[in-house]
Amino acid sequence: MSIDLPLSVERDAQQPMSAQLVAQLRSAMGEGRLAAGERLPSSRALAGLLGVSRTVVTEAYEQLYAEGWLEGRHGSGTYVTEGVAAAPMPRPQAKTKPVRRAAAPHEIDLRPGLAWIGALDTPAWRRAWRLAAGMPPQQRQDPHGLLGLRQALADYIRRSRGVTCPLDGLLITRGATNGLDLLAATVLRPGDRVGVEEPGYGRARAVLRGRGAELVPCPVDEHGLVVDALPDDLRLVYTTPSHQFPMGGVLPVPRRQALLAWARRNGAIIAEDDYDGEFRYDVAPLPALYGLDPDVVVYLGTTAKILTADMGVGWLGGRPDLVAEVALRREELNDRTAVVPQDALRLLLERGDLDRYVRRMRGEYARRREVVVQALDGLPLRGDTAGLHLVVDVPETVAARAVDEAARRGIVLETLDRHHMGPVRASGLVIGYGSAATLAELRKGCEIVRTLAG
Ligand SMILES: Cc1ncc(COP(=O)(O)O)c(C=O)c1O
């Protein structure tokens, strides 16, 4: 065996054995105990050593491949990717698009941005709202939000997103965009240059512009933000590393580390919008970027995709001193999150209902994704391993024609160009699989898209 590491797996632990192995190898690589370029033992050898089946090891390796920690060299085994091992990082000094219309009842809506709510109205959901509405009124709440919800959320993001956030580093918002707005209102001065992904999320651009930022479009490719192209003079960069919106890339570990190093070098803040990070279909979700360096990342979470945007609750995680400043600024602005939705979410979390629902939705979205991918068979797809949308990569003229023709057949589609702030760099259709009411409608809509865009 070519590595000498204390690896062990427990058969009776709650965590599956492959996940235990992933966690141990990930931390060994992150801490530099396993160095870049080092060769890992073959799956057969490691399985023999640990006394487990070979599948346990191959599953763990597959996950680490997908996260970018490992690379294969043809015919010669598995290696730690160059550039991923931890290097000590220096400390820091400290065109508006039209509003979109609602789909008419008879239409099939294939646009991104909405979660499927067909199974949301459960007894647990009703119970949480009923109890929350029956709580005695409060005169004044802590600008960080309800303590009980922050406690339940700190547990949830640790379980679901692999990050630890201290309670004084967590503030309840009305959603990811509200969190970004509060952050911008706290840290930006008029004219500060702020990087946004291009193409990217239009509402984030609108919020940042509204706080006086000078927006700097930063290119993305099929893996997400192109970190090497970031200018050094940005105060903040807004990014969606778990599933780039709208292109769908999942930012690989070496780029995550380069992004953190860039932020530290330049004293910049990274705003991580983790809007749909719970949903990944090929391998387990990657932990949030925030977990790698809570000092330079501000984490923006939301119920918009795991429940519904209409719940109006999100969370912001960050360095406690920065979060305290956000809380103060929020008081100045008289900005708050209503108490009843906070309590409803707390109850859903405390009783395990949210975890159960997210597990169920993971299955539902995996089925929906499968239907979409099958129905679009033969078209070039991007970004389909995570989240609730994917991109059909077709020329602008084909995409525009497909939108018009689909509209005549009662199908609402969206093109990639509307997600650009500058000249269009990537063309195609963005297909969301949360909006359509049923699997049958989703299939029918996508089959028509295939005939129009193929
Ligand atoms: C990239 C991105 N971020 C965030 C959100 C949700 O934001 P909010 O929590 O403010 O509703 C969405 C919803 O479509 C989104 O696409």
C-alpha cells in the first residue's frame, strides 16, 4: 500500500461505510496529510486492508472523483488531484429584464426557479403553521432572528450541508436574496466593485445594484465560476458553487480553494448562494464552500427550493463579528423576518419533518430529472447532476424559435440569454423541473422541446 494513513470504518455506525471513508480521506487531503500527486491504493487493496467489500471503496473514490479531490491517470491508478492539498493561506486585511409572467393554468411551465409543491400540503406542514400561529405575540425580536430556529438550523446545515456555524454567526433572513441585500447594505460603499457570475442570477444583480455596487461580470464555464479570471479589485463576489445558476456547473475543489485564496489575498468577501445545494443526483451533495473557510465566505441559505419561496425564510451564516454588523444594519433599516414563518420552520426542523420532506423531494426531483433527461435524449445537456434545472445547449436562433413555437403549444420556456448582463456568452434553453404540475406534463413538455430544438 502506497499511503500510510489511519483509516478505519465502523460497520454499525449510522453513517454508511463509504461516507465514513469519504470523510476521512477528504480531511486527510484537506489537511495535507495526503499530498497532491500521491497515489491511493487500488480499491481492491484498500478494501482488503479495511476488511470491507470493494464496493464501499469504489463508492468512496467515485464521490471524491466527482468532488475533484481525486484524478485517474490512464492505466496507472488513482491520485490526489494536483492543487487540492491544503496550503496555509495568508490572513486578510480585514439592463433590466422584463418581470416574468405566471403560467396560465392550461400551460406547462418549464422555466427554472420554482420548487414543486404538489406534496407539500401534509399534516405536518399544516400542524407546524397552526402551532406557530397560536404562539403568543412578541414585542421585539432579536435582529438575528428567533434563537430556537437558529439552533435548529445550525443542526440542519451541519447535517445537510456539512458545515458548522456558531449561533452568533447565524442570522435569519427572508431568503437568499434578502440575505445578500442585508450583506450588501452592511459592507458595500457606493461604487464598490462587485463580481457577479455571467451568466448569473438576475435578482442578485438587481439587489447589488440597488445597494450602489458597480457590477463586474465574471465568466463561468461548465464547472462554474472561472476563478483565474477574477480581477483583484472586487470588494465582494456573488457565486453559486453548488449548482451554478443558470449553467449548472458544480465548482470543483481545486477551484474552491483557489477562490478562497483569491478572497484572502484581496480582502474580499465571497457571498455563497446555496439555493439548491441539497439536491444532487450522481453522488452525495458537496459540502458548502462556507465550511472550507467561514472567515471569508458568507453563506446564504433559503427555504425557496427545499420547501417553497413563499415561506419567506432564509439564513445567513458568517463570521460572528460580521454577522453582528449585519444585525445592527438590519435594525437601522427596520428589516425583519416575520415570527410565524420562523416558528413554523423551527417546528418542521425540530420534529424531523423537514429532513423527511427533503429526502422525499430528493427522490421526486431525481425522478423528474430522469424524465427530463430521457425526453430530451439526443440534445446536448449541461448541469443536470444537481439542483432543479438543466441547460439545453443549442444556438440562440434555435432557442428563440423553440420558445415561440412552444408558446403556441402551451409550453412556457426560458432562454439563457435573459440571464446575461452583458453580451450573450452562452446560448440555449434553461429547463426547470420544479414548475410543471405532473411527471406526465413534464414528459410531454420536454418531448415537444426535443422536436423543436433537435
Ligand atoms: C440562484 C438563486 N438564488 C436564490 C433563489 C431563491 O432566493 P430567495 O430565497 O430569495 O427566494 C433562487 C430562486 O429561484 C435562485 O435561482
